[in-house]
Amino acid sequence: MISKTILVTDDALKLSWLRDAWQIAHKDEQIAFESCMTVKHIEELKKVYDQNADGQLSKTEQAYMMTSLLLNPEAAVLNYFASRRDREWPFPKYLGACGRVIFVENGGKLLDVSLESPWKQRANLAVQLLDMIDTFRNGDPDWIVMFLDFRYENFAVDQYGRLKLIDFDGVVLIDREESDDTDECASGPCENSATCHDWVNYYTCNCTSGWEGTHCEINTDECASSPCLNSAACQDNVNYYTCDCTPGYRGVHCEEDIDECVSDPCWNSATCHDHVNYYTCECADGYSGTHCEIDINECQSSPCRNGSSTCVDRVNGYICLCDPGWEGVHCEIDINECVSQPCLNQGRCFDIVNGYGCFCRYGWIGTHCDINRPCPTNPCENDGHCIMVPEGFRCLCYRGWTGTYCEKVFLGENVEVDWQLGESITRGEWSAGNEANLIQDCRQSDRFPFRTYNQCNRPGDGGQAISNEAPHSGNFSWHFKRGYSSLGGGTPFSTGLNTWAGRKDGQYSAGADSFYASFFFKLANDRLDESKIAVVAGNPHGDERASNYLEIFAEPEQRAGARFRGLHVRVADSYPNYTYCSVTKNCIAGHFSYIAENLTITTWHRIEMTLHAKPVDYFDEWHYVVDQKYHFSGGAYFQTERYDKGWPYEYVNRLKFQPRHDNYKKKYLGFFFDDVYYKAFDAEEKFDTIEEYGTSFEPIPLP
């Protein structure tokens, strides 16, 4: 065991003591590390272990160095070369040591893993190994590194493909001053990148091209043969020469006379004449100057008028670029901007330079008199917009409203009247579709509070009638409580238009490609009673739901587990989308989209729905609006089903009302309906009605 006391005394730094102690510590090891233990090596190691760089080793620093040398000399080797910053050594980065344990960075995978690598990669590793041997021999000016154990497990290849030595048991350091093998090339006697070859007690220099002499110090003169022509000056360089040509010549040896006209130096169609080292230009008419670059300036007389108009000189002429507001050859004409009549709504235009102004009539403002002057207050009802006019004000009504204050529902020019209290909906032009009467309309469990007129035997009986209980406009509305829930005929169908709406392309024969319907509804009960009625587009034959499916549903709040609660408007939609339906021909059924939820049950609500038929299967569209603020757009639910199953196409010309709650149960009080309007039109001419129908269920037209 090495005495801890000796390690921190000055005796520990003596070479003789170190060698004896090293042989005791390593008496069973067959390595030659002691050959590096010279006074010079000890002095070099002192610099490495002098951590505070004060030139003196503290007791701790001495102990650290001596312990490394005696217990683990490999650490001293790595630490020494880690301190050499003059070049990169092929060792893993040294991180520290503790006893006989050395800490270095991960060297990578062992070399034998690369035996099956591609040839190019293995060749690169072989070159790196030769470079490593050269580094060991010539990389340090003081030491020769000898490595005696070239087994695969002593080398590793890192992630960048660099070869590293990872086992240092076979490393021997040889002091160059104590070695008999003197490298005469070590001093770098050969100059100018020449290669030095070391021999016993002498060396030779293999010069690179362009150099000669014992040490390759003489630049070979390539100009000795006078290669340059035409009085050119030869400039000697390393391994080549250049010729500085006299003006007018070019080429490697200045053998070519330069044609100065090749660059086309003369402008404006002038003729170039070549001479020795110069040229002359013969100008065309209208130009002058060395290169005929000067055009005679016809703008000198300032012919352009009015403001900052720009004169542009041309060959033997000029043009005037006029300021905005002027025109003419000399910009002498003031442009009249009022010619285009920019002032709207009978506004009067007055012309100014490069502009105009508008004197607007009363009720209009804006640059072009295009903005209605708003009213101080808005007397217009039902989302109408008020504007000022000379007579006072005018209301611009939302679609479906009319009147001075937008207070009346618009029902068009074809309004059905002569309705009487208690009459069945089928008394007028409405019907049960292709059935003679409404099926299951009679024998209800309750009666209306007035006499009814229908096919039933008992007065007051029936599932529907014209009622005076809750009108939206006028005195009457239609109360639809219950009835036959058939998908086809036997349920209420409104009056059919003679113009059918639907597809007009190819084999299809609709008279219009669009259908618009509007109606008002109100829950008949003062509480949510599960009443549910579908209002859909009806077909001309009165036996089918033609295209869409819309449902009004009073879902009670007390119903446990209900997804939605309240008075709702929802539609069945083509699900999940048009593309899926057209590709699979199997739309997913039973999917509802909610347009409006939790509507007030004590007030009237308005529903608008519009069909746009498209000239492509599966692409008919329905657009819905509830109370002029809730919007939804989707597909034609039932028409999509017909495409899936190859059934005939159905056209639209009216509305069909279909109960979806049980018949004969008086808990379902249904809904009041009023102010029904629909029309057929073409989408591109949406303001041109082809045919329309309206009714407010009144005996006479409303004022």
C-alpha cells in the first residue's frame, strides 16, 4: 500500500521515488509506462494538474497527480492529451477519474460491429486508422505515442463515424529527446507544401508543381519561354503564367485582336466602325453624341399645358402625358366626369377638374346619393328599416312583410278567403291529398268550443277546424290538434300550384327550380304537451312527402333523460353529407338537426323554408329560417332516399301537414297555424314569382 503521507510531501515529486513506487503498485503488470517517467514528463504533468494555474502544486493537487500516476496511469495519459488544444486526438473526451475508474464520454459502438458495413464505410475506417497511427507518431512535438494492442475491442466508432481508441492498457509514451530514432522531418524543412521523406540522418523534399530546389524554395519561372505575344507582359505565378495584354488584344497569349463593335456600343440604329483599340459611331438622323445616344429634344418648347402635364420626347416628335382630369394632344381639354351620370336617385352632378360632386335630393346622402338617410327613430315593425324621403319616411320591410310600418304579413296576389268559423280545412281549396276526406279526423276525445262543419256526425267533433281562439292576423287561424299520421294521403294538403318546382335538366320537367314557403305557428297548450307535427313539401299527387322533413315538437321539461327540452324546430337531414350519400347510396336515417330550441310557448313563431333543386343527383338544397334569426341549410331528406332506392323523382307544389303524436288523446292540443304563403320561382330570378298562393284563413281579405 502506498503511504498517504508520502503522497503529500516534496519527496513524492522525485522521479526516483515515483519509479520505485510505480513498480511496487504495478509489480504484476506487463506494461512499459515507466519509460515515460522522465523529469520532463513530470514537469508537463504538473502543468496539467495545476488547476489554479499559479505555477505551484498544492498538497491536494500533488496528491491528485501522484494517485493518478500510481493507481491509474491511463487517467494521466488522457488528462495530459486533453490539455493539448493544438489538435484533436482520437480519444474519448476525458471527464475525470476516481481511483482506478476513468470517466470518459460514450465512444460509440465497438469496431467489430462495422465488419459487415458497406465497403466505402470500412475503407473510411481503415483510412482513419492510418491517420491515427500518423497522429500518434507525429501529432505531438514532445512525445511519440506507441500503441501495442490493435484488437477490435480496443476501438469504437461514434455516431458521426469517427474512430476512437477506448482502451489505453497498451499505450506507451516515448520522449522524443530520449529516443534514438530522430525524425529529420520534424522541423518541417520542406517549403511550399512539399512532402518531406525521413531517412537515417537525412531527409529529402518532394516538391509540388511549380517549385524546385533542395527545400522546394525556388518558384519555377514559366515566363522563361516568352509565351506572350503582341508586346504583352508575362506574369509568372506558381506553376502557371498569365499574359497582361496591351489594349486591343485578348486571348491566353494575347494573340486575338478585339473587335470593339461586337458589344454593339452605338445606339439608335447607328453604324459602328471598328479600329485598333477603339471604334466610331455613324449616327442615324435625329441623333448625336459619341454613341448616338442624344435625341433632339422636341419638348424644349414646353408644348404640354395645364398643370404638371408631362412631355415625353420621341424621335422627331413628342407626346403629352396629361394630369388626371385633362385630355387632348396638348392636355388642353377638361374631362367632364358627369358624362357617366354617377349621381343616383335623381341627384344633380356638377363637374370639377378631375372629379365631380353630387347635389342629392332630400332623403339621400353619400358621394353618389346612394345612401338612404336614416330616420331619427324607427317606427317600422318586424325588422323593417326606416329611411327618410321627401314625404317623411318609408319602411323597407323584411321579406314576407308589407304595410306602412311593415305590420302586415305579405300573402301575395292569390289569397284564398271565404273561410268560416268551425269549418274543416278541406272545405276550401285544401284537401286530404289523394283521399276524399281526412282519415281519423272524427271521434276525438274532446270538442271545439264552437260548432264544427265537417264529415263528422257530432257537432264540435274533429281533430282540426278554423278557429277564433288565437289568430295571428285578423280573426281566425287554423287549429290542428290531431289526426291521421299517414306518410301519404289522408292528411291535410294545402292548395297545389299549377307550377311544379324541382329539377329542370334533362328528362326532368319542372316549371321552376325553386320553391319558397312561409307560415306562422303557435303551441295551442299553455304547457309543453309533447305535441309534434311535421310540415313538409307535398307532391302534386297528394300522396307523398316530396322532398324535405321539418318537425315542430313541444318536448316537456319534466321528461327524464331528454336530450333537448322545450319548444323546438328541427329537420331530418341528409347525413353525414352529400358525398357519402351519393357514393354509398345509403344515407344514414334518423339524424336530426335543430334549427331553433326552447322557443317561447305563448307567442307566435315564423318558419321560412326554401328549396333550390340542383341538376345533379343528391344535391338538392333546403334553407330554413325561424323567427328571422335562426338559420340552417341542408339536403333534401326524402328526395335523397328516392335516389338511394331508385324511386321516381317527386316535384313540389304545396305543403303537407302530418301529425307525429298519437291520435284521439286529448293531452295533445297540437298547434295553431296562420298566414300561410308559398311560391314557385327560378333561383336566378328570385324576385320574379312564377306562381304563388296565400291565406290567412279569413272570410274576407285583410285590409
